[in-house]
Amino acid sequence: MRLLICAGGTGGGVYPALSVYEALKNKDANLETLWVGGESGMEEALVNRAGISYRSIPAAGVHGVGLRALPRNIFKLTRGISESRKILNKFKPDVLFFTGGYVAAPMAFAGRNIPIVLYVPDIEPGLALKFLANFADVITLTADVSKNIFIL
């Protein structure tokens, strides 16, 4: 199986994604994995230490940013979608696995035709996870109380 993990920004999504990767790798020694994170994200060092191939894409939030930052952030997202398409065409994953973070938004747009599994590690998911739920084929939750936020 070819798995593309897309998570970044904070440890809240990165550490759970690393744990899921370890569990899957223990079950399937032939698992091929590529991790896509943000440019200069804190996740890169952790992912490299785990021995996972890493690529970065541009990404930024658009909700609640000022008018000065909005055009720049939209441009970053557009570039991120373009970079995501290139990565997907080269790696050809069987499944996309997201735990949140703005970096997953461009990948979700680019990977609409690939099964998307969204793992919600938070009780109260952030805006990125709520947005990504629109693209997900499967949504998995850590806490039952999170069901109220998603239509499952």
C-alpha cells in the first residue's frame, strides 16, 4: 500500500499521525509512505527522524487573516494545490491520511479522486479539520463527543 500522510503545523496532528504510521508499518512491512508537511514546519525533523520520506508544500490559513495577508495566503494555497498535484502524480498513493493543519487543504483539493481518511485527534476540531471533513471518505474520531460536530 502507498500511503500519503499530510499533517503539520503543531504536534496536535503530527504526533497522532506518527502513531498511526507506526501501527500501520507494524502490520505491513511493505507500506510505502510519503509525508507532506508545511514549508519550514516543525514536523519535518520528527518525520525525518522516523525514517519517513518528507516533502513540503506552501499553505496558509485564510479565515480570520487581515486584508493584507489574504491575497498572499490565497496565492500560497494555489501554489500548494499545484505542488500537491505534482506530488500525487509522482507518488501515486492509494490513500491520503489527514490529521488537520492548513497544509492538508491544498492536498485535499488536489487529491479529490483518491480516498481520504480524516483522523480527528481533537475533541474540538479546528477549522482545518472541519473544512477537510467535506473531502473525507472516512472520518475517524478520538472522542465520541466529536460526533456532534460532523455529520456521520
